[in-house]
Amino acid sequence: MTIHPPAPALTIPSYADMLAAADRIAPHIRRTPVRVSDYLNRLTGADLFFKCEMFQEPGAFKLRGAANAVFGLSEAQASKGVATHSSGNHASCLSYAAMLRGIPCHVVMPRTAPQAKKDTVRRYGGVITECEPSTTSREATFAEVQAATGGDFVHPYNDPRVIAGQGTCSKELVEQTGGLDAVVAPIGGGGMISGACLTLATLAPTCKVIAAEPEQADDACRSFRAGRLIADDAPETVADGLKVPLKDLTWHFVRNHVSEIYTASEDEIVNAMKLIWKHLRVVAEPSSAVPLATILKNRNAFAGKRVGVILTGGNVDLDKLPWT
Amino acid sequence: MTIHPPAPALTIPSYADMLAAADRIAPHIRRTPVRVSDYLNRLTGADLFFKCEMFQEPGAFKLRGAANAVFGLSEAQASKGVATHSSGNHASCLSYAAMLRGIPCHVVMPRTAPQAKKDTVRRYGGVITECEPSTTSREATFAEVQAATGGDFVHPYNDPRVIAGQGTCSKELVEQTGGLDAVVAPIGGGGMISGACLTLATLAPTCKVIAAEPEQADDACRSFRAGRLIADDAPETVADGLKVPLKDLTWHFVRNHVSEIYTASEDEIVNAMKLIWKHLRVVAEPSSAVPLATILKNRNAFAGKRVGVILTGGNVDLDKLPWT
């Protein structure tokens, strides 16, 4: 019995895939607003345009890729649903998208994941199978769940459907701002950055794509400098959405289309997060603050430029803020 | 020597004044977005449309009225600037509007006001004169400042220019939502509620105007029930923007156009504030949360209705959140 399906081939999504994703997901996502702040513009010397992806119903851009995968399934596959392993925003966004289509969503999650994350997945109808907090247990448990359910595996980022979906965010950002010199987004697994590369390479080829990464989880930066994929071993950072490593598909986009990768320290990330809350008055999670942290740190690279900044999500524990 | 100018007559602003205000302030304010949340809709049984006034640059709707007053001044008066007494959002919004026009703004503020509030006024070029924290000292100090500077007094709410400016918020809300059964806004001095009455009585006469007030500062509710203006003596509430009493002009609108005034306890306000941060992912100050608190408490009055909720501001001390 084959319990693992064959690994998907390295299918690079195209600009047309992104356009198709935009049409497919339009009824299910929000065209999130762009925020500006005179204060942050003065502080950085740049014209900053903040794309508020925390305003997606489940609170993160990951709904775009999840919805593209879920609503692109054939009826036959849809009846078996989708499956993933994640303890973060991908799990809740995939559950939410599956709920919108009325199909099952199976999520393998470490039993040690925060109760709030489990509650959110269950609120959206996701069915959780708990595993031990190890890669071995996760993979074995996921294989069992998939064999039992036939759910289509939607990887959090190393999936062309997901990347095409995330690319729709940069499309909106360009449309809403009327043109940009650069887009800065956080990089963890690289799904959002890959989507930005995919879209901007065609839609706005003079617009640079710049990735922002925590110093303490800087596998993308080290890979970028080395010209080959380097994985971190269990990094620890307040920007918990960015701990995961690049994979082959996202590395393809990073290597070929990203102009620069800047990093920021934990203190710089928390400081930028507080500036966003105070001056943009949106609830942004630490991962979302890494771009502003790197812009403040590399002022000369951005001064005088029109810069899009993707605020990726806003799911935080309000009782445990990183500055209190 | 006359140190007090004559008290302004009770000039009721008209719908045409509101329309003129909308044109006058359009270049200086933001058309703030409207947020919705499937979660909060399920929780309340209503269709809620949250108008995000914390997204004005100085973080509060009060920029609308302040900008209408500042940009409506003659050149001769403008050269002498404006003056007010306030330790809250009106002071920073009036300073910001005056800075945009390049005219002086004089603010009388108790020396005991939080340093952060003084810093914000000064950041926008406002000139602060400190007084003792008593009404006597404030009035005497303000009279001196006004006599010395000739600054035009812009009252935080009991001023027809201010009310006409605040009315532009409900105009946008109706345009952005395509029609509502009710608008709920917090009530303190009554400037925002009066603006809503002014606009909706003509633009959407079937749309009810409902005021939401802290139980611990319920002068408007008691006045409404009694049919006459009753002032509180120094109320204390977490919704610090709502401690001030109604005045003759705002009482006119409340008495004639408000359908209902609901109140909420301190715990209910803090609980609603946390729901807004968590599910709308915007930074709202306690005053902004009073409407949702009253909607949750009076579910039957709102279920099945399309309800606009004005989130009035987002200036909070992130180091002293009311739930920590």
C-alpha cells in the first residue's frame, strides 16, 4: 500500500496562474486596504504603503493560497477534502477556505500547540489529529491521516497553487498604489515572497522584491548569500510565523527574483511591531513587523522611494504581548 | 477690557453645512475604510459595519470637525490661529489641522495630563499652556491665552462647525455600505452623535441613531430619559474620551434625533475592546468599544439589522492596556 502520494514535481506557477487565482478567490477573500502614516514616512524618509492582510477573516494572507487550492479542486477530490500539517496561520486559513466550500479539512498539529490555535482551527471546522512535537511523528501521523481520508495535501508554501494565490496580494498592492519602487515582505518558508516575485516580475518589472527576515531565523539570507539552499535547525524567534525553512519551489523564486534580504534583531522586530500598532493602529503579529524593522535599519536603501510593505497577519495573544 | 468673547449663539448646523464641510476637509482627512467580521456578525446576529476612524492620521474622528473649523477660517482670523482646552483627541486633532494650514494652535491642558498627550500635541506644533486640574483654573487660563493670542475658540464638540465636520463620517459610512438600519456611536460630549443625527436625518431618515455610553458616565442617558439636560460631576470610566457632558447644541440633536441610548459596564467595555482587537485587528481605544458592548448586551434590538458602528479613535497607551 502506498501511504505517501508521489512528491509533486517542481511545477513553477506562471503569471497566468496568478491571474486565474485572483479570479477564483475573489468571492472568498477581502481586497484588503492599504494604510499610510505621515509619521512613519517621516521616520523612514520613504513613502510607505502598508497592505493590511490581517484584515482577511482568518487574520492572515495565507487565506489567498489556501482558497486558491481549495476552490481549484475537482468535485471528486473536493469530496475527500484537503489535509495539511501546520500549527500556524496556514492551518486556520485552510480550514476556513474548506469551510467556505463545505469540504473536510484535516490538520495534523503537535499536541503541544497553543490551545488558542487548536480552537481557531476547530471553529472553522478543521479536524485536528495530534502528533508528538517531532518531525518523525508529524510525518508518520500525516501519512496515516492522508491514507485514511484521501485529503489533498496543501503544503503551507511549497505548492504552486499556494504561491499563485499569495501573488494576488502584490497585484492588489500595485493596483491600489499606482506603482511602487519596491515591495518588502517577511520571509519564512517563502510563500508570500515567491508570490510577490511571480506577480511583480511581469506586472511591475522595475519594482524590486526585498525580503525581511529575523536574524535568529536567517536561513533565507544565508542561502541567498551562499547561492544554495541552507536549512536552519529549529530557529527561535518572536516572529513565530517565520521559523520554517525555504523549500525547492520558494528557493527558485528567491534565487531568481529577490533583490535583497535584510535581517532584524528580536528587539528591532518588537520595536517595529509597537510602531505599527501605535501609528497605523492595526494589530500586526511579530512576523508582520520584520519589514518595517529592516526599513528603519537600512534607511538609505529606502529613502525617497515608494515602498509597499506587506503586513502578513494579525493573530497574536493579546494577553502575552512581547513588550509587556 | 473684554477677555471673553461673547458666547456663540445656538447656531444649529444644517445638512448643507455638512456637505460644505465634506468638500472643505476632503483634502485633509482620510476616507477611512469599513471593516466587517464574520465572527462578530455571528456573535451578535447582526450585520455590523465598523467605520475605522482611528485611521485618521492623528488617530481619531475629531480631525473632521477640527479641519472644518480650521479650514473655514478667514485669512485674517487664520493668522491669529485657533485655541482650545482639551487633554484628549480634540487637542491633537486641532493641532494637526492647524499644522496642515500652517497656523498657530494654542491648547490649555492640565499640568497633570499624561506626558504622551502633551508630546503628541507638541509633535503637531500645538503650543501648550498648562493650568491646574480644575475648571476654575482652566477657564481663567484659557481666557488669558485667548486674550493674548486672539486665537479662535474651537470647542471640542459644542460648535456648529465641529458638528458639521463630524457629520461627514456618517455620510461616508452610508455611501460605503449602501444603506443601514442603524448607526451606533459612543456618546460623551455628543459631537459625533450630533453629526450622525445631522447627516442621517436627511440622507437616510429611516436609519436610527443610537448612542452608547459608559454606565459610569451616563449623563446623556439620564438626560435623555428625563427630557432635560443633566450634568455628571466628574465621572470615572475606562472610556476616558466619554467623561465630558452634553452641552446645549449637542443636547439639541440628542433630544430631537436619537432613538435610544444604551449603556455598558466597565467590564463589558473592556471585553468588547478586546473582541475588536482580536477579530477586527484594529487598535481601538476604550471609548470606541462602547457601541459593540451595548450591541452584545441588547442583542434583540440589533439582530437581523444592518448596523454601522463608529470606531471613534485608537489612541491608547500600549504599555497600560486595560486587560493586563
